[in-house]
Amino acid sequence: MFTNWKTTVAGIGAILLGAGHIATNVANGTFTGNELFADFGAIVAGVGLLFGKDWNVTGGKAS
């Protein structure tokens, strides 16, 4: 986790984007089920980026 600053920043950004969109829609009362799937996808992608390696790391643990 947090093996590369580039994937970490992208992951945190995706998580914040999804969570922020959910919070905004709930606060405005415009929340729909279809938007939940898109926001959930952004959050899951962000978590995947947090645990991802950079392209130049092969096998083993990233340094």
C-alpha cells in the first residue's frame, strides 16, 4: 500500500471524487441508484490504485 506516490495520489483522488459526489447528491436530495453504481466504481478503482504497483516494478515488493 502506498508504494508509489503517483498511484497513491490518483487513488486518493478517485476515492474523494466518488465520496464527494455521493455527499453532494445526498445533501441536495438528488441522489439516484444509477449514480451510486458510478460512485462506487470510482471508490473501488481508487482503492485498487492505492494497492497497485507502478509500471516499472516487477514482482516482489515495491520499494
